[in-house]
Amino acid sequence: MLRDPAEKEVIENRNKFVEEYKITKKLRTSRRILFSKLHDTVRLDHLELYKTEDNKILIVQSPYEGQLRNLTKIEEKILESFKEIYPLYHLTAKTYIKEYIK
């Protein structure tokens, strides 16, 4: 049983995310591999990677407000390349995605 309505909303958001972005698989990777492929990522929080029906890779991160206030200029620039979507982790944590094509 869910503890609070916010938890239910996050679960609904995750289901919406899978349908809206046509997720087929959650990928496993290390941050080191991701960093070497992207060349522009300094720090990601709550990092998840997903594969879509059309073979794109979605990078999902969700930094908490405190972390957002302490970003370096480089990290701010990187975050600008991500698109903000609905919360996938907690309602107080913003969620950002970036499409990555191999």
C-alpha cells in the first residue's frame, strides 16, 4: 500500500513516461562509461538510462533542489541541454531527460 498521495503520483508519472517515450528497456551502465560517451556530463544524480522503440537512449536524471543550487557553471550549462519533464523520483526533485543516439 502506498504511504502518501505523492508516492502514487510519482508511480503514475513513471507509467506515463514509459508510454509517452515508448520505453522498451531499462539499461545498465556505469557513470564512467556514460561520461566517456557523452563528453559533457560532469555530475548526474539518480541516473537512469532507457532504450526506446526507435533505438534511442534516454538519459534521465533528477537532482534535488539543494544540488541544483550548488551547480558549477559547467554543470549549469550541461543541464541546459536536458529537457525538464514531470517528477519521476519525488515531487520535490525535478526530472530532466536527454536523448542520446549511439
